[in-house]
Amino acid sequence: MHATAKTCSPSRRSASTPLRAYQSRRAFLKSSASVLLLSGMGSSLLSACGGGNLDADQPETPRLASVTNFRDVAGAAAGYPTVDGKQMRRGAFYRANALTLSAADTAALNKLGIASVYDLRTPGEIARTADILPAGATSQALDVLGVSDFVAPTFDTAAAAVAFMEAQARAYVTGAAQRVGYGELLTRLANGAGAQLFHSNAGKDRAGWVSALLLSIANVPLDVIMQDYLLSNVYLAQSIAVQTEVIRAQSGDVVAASESPLFTVQDNYLQAGFDQVQASYGTMASYLIQGLGLSQATIDALHDRLVV
């Protein structure tokens, strides 16, 4: 799979997304104080999904060969626009998969001045793959799943794997450990000094949810939030292909097809989380305050850090 302008540019609605679900999504976001939808977005927002021309005082975000899903939460080029005519601030927050950094990528990351790293993985995941930290960065483990280890189960059908991924996304909203963990992370991101990085194992599910929340707080259009979420399939393309081929070689085509939804992201995964926010809290603002325990001052501080 190769990144192309068509792959990276946002669309208003995936062909796989039912119209009724999309209309429900619009209604939810219009009723939310923190997540708004702007129609008519241009096709160039994500065209530079690996980086782009930036302001003179902000370096280009590097593409890392050893940590392929590393990227700026604010997007590429000049940063994502918001529905209220502002622009996201690049260089504040970064997201990634596990920090298995090569020497060359460590040197590239050191130039970004990352002060804090938040590891969202379980203790078992951390024990199997320890982080290599950027120079001068402190590290904090925040197990947002609240379990000792996480290994995805095996499934007989792709539909069962998809259902599992959707259930995981809903649990980010309903689970007690998840709410505590995500609330603590967002509080630390709001109050921390300097550039900050958070990551999970593949950087697509747990880290993907956090990024979606931050983009929501920044008032980035939903269409862009969704397409940013789906960019993990671009950044992880080689990893996805390798994992799928390993399973195919070991267990055959049927098993590989059944397991493949675990390695990717789909719009219905993120939508399951948003739907659960609506079902449990009504609005994103209520979820942030009541569900995650954030104060309005913390949300305002995050917004100020996220938006120019």
C-alpha cells in the first residue's frame, strides 16, 4: 500500500458508512459543545500526510522508519483548520506506536524537543517492548486499559474481529479504568511543559482515541478527525502487510482474512466510540467533564495549547 493524494485527502462520507449513521453523527456533533462539523472541506488537508511546508519556526515532522505511526496530532503542513476559522498548533503534541527507535530516528526525534512521553500500554506490553526515549524526555506509564497485559484474541471470522474492535472503542467510553486513564492523560497533557508525546502499541487504537479527543477539543471538523484516524492505515501499511503475510504463511488465507481487521483501523471503530459518547453522555463536552473528570479549566488549557 502506498500513500497517495487520494488516500490521504479527506472525504465527506465513506461509501461504507450508512447514510442514517452519518446523519446521526452530524446531529450528535451539532449538539456537542466541543465537536462541530464543517461541510465543504477542501481535498488538500491531508495531502501531505508525511509532513509538509511549515512556518519558519516549526520544523517539518519527520517520518520515522522504526516508529512508522509517529506524527503530529495537529496534522501536516500548517496544521488542521478548525470550524471557527482558527488553526491547530503544530509541535505541541505527538502520537506514535511503541518507541522502538533506531539511532537515526532517535537523532531526528531529539530535534523536536519532546519533554514528556506517556506510554498507554499495559505492563505486559511494556515488558515485551521497552521504549527508547528521546533525549531529555521523562516517561510515564498510564495503562488506560487497566489490565496487566493485552493480547488480542483470535477470531474465526472477520466480522467477529470487527465486532471486537468496535467493543474496544465503546469500552474507552464506558470502562472505569479507561475513563480514569484517559482523564489523567488529558490532564497531564494540559498541564505539562514543552512538547509531549503519547503512544500505544500500534499507535492506532488507544492513541487514536486520544488524538480524536484532542482534535475534538480543538474544534476540528469531524470529517477531518475521521480521516486523520484512518491515516494509521497509511502510516502502518508495511506493518499491516507483514503481519497479514505472516499469518497467511502460518495458517492460510482464511485465518489471515479473519485476523486482518485487528491490524487496521476502520471508520466504524472510531464511530463506535463516538456513538457510545452520545449514548452515555449526550455530548462530547459532558463526556470530557462527567466521564473523564476534566475541569472546564483543563479543557480550556488543552484548547489553548492545541490552537493558534
